[in-house]
Amino acid sequence: MDLTALENKLNRFNPTQPFSPVSTTQSNTQSNTQSKQQSVLTANNPFTNSTSQSTKKRAQQNTTRPVSITRKINEISDEDVASYSEKNIPNWRDLQTIYEGRWNKEKEKFQTHLKANFAALVERYASGKQELFQLCAPERREKLYVEAFLELFESGYAPHVGDVERIAGKRTRKLHITLPHNYSSIY
């Protein structure tokens, strides 16, 4: 199953509000601000009809994204509960496939960059140990990038990951390969 088919499958869970691990903070902020303003007005006015206002809030929230997971449970309104009660949780494999698809896109982009750097080295007839890339990634994802690098180059190139260095205050590792000797450069 490809990534787009899987995303379409997940969107069919609720067509008005698709389930997505990505949420926009602007719509959340606007909806939270509106909800707070509405609740203050309702609390200060004893003559308002709370059922008609909650219906209006639900209509406004049908276009908003999921609520922030950092909100306290006590702050979740009845409207939030109502809007998410009809949603289904996708199964583990579907969600894992979406996450893997995201990494695969990033990995392909990274490997394309490595290929471009390799082509530049070959064009200038570089030989011996050459720096191919300076990897500056968070520690938790560094292993993924190193595996993608090693996957791309066979052992004949002697791919090598350098030690951790601090460059401009950032944690980096240099990725090296060894190219064959260029016999035309012998004097």
C-alpha cells in the first residue's frame, strides 16, 4: 500500500476532520481564544442560553484542527469531547507506515545530496580519503542518517563516520569515503 492510499484511508475515518499527526497551531490558538472569550461572556451573563452557544461553538470548531495534547484534561471542553468521540484510531501498522514514509522521503533527499557530492568529487578526479558530507542532526536521529549513508556506499569505498566535533556550537560528524588512486596525477 503506498503512502497516498494510506493517507486517503485515514482521511475516510472522518471526512470533515481528517486524523493527522500534524496540527496547525494557528487554528488551535484562534479556536482556544474564541472558546475562552465565549466562556467568559457566558459566565458573566446569567441570561444567555448555554445550549445555543455550545451549538455555535461546535459549528465553529468543525473547521479547526485537533486540540493540543499538552492541554490539561480538566481544560478539555464538552465540544472537544463531542468532536473527537466519533473519530477512530488508525491501527498501529497504518500509522507506522505513515511515519516510515516520512522518514523515507527524508532519507531519499539525504541520499540524493550525498550522490551530488559524490559526483562533484568524481568530476574533479579526487582520490584517497575524501570528506563527503558534514552531518549535523539530532542525536536521536543520527543513527538513521549514518545507516542511510552506509547503505549507499559499498565497502570498496571504505565509508567512514568521523568522531563528534563541535562546529559553530553544533554537534557534527564528518562522513568520509575513500576513492581510488588517480594515476593521471602522478608527476
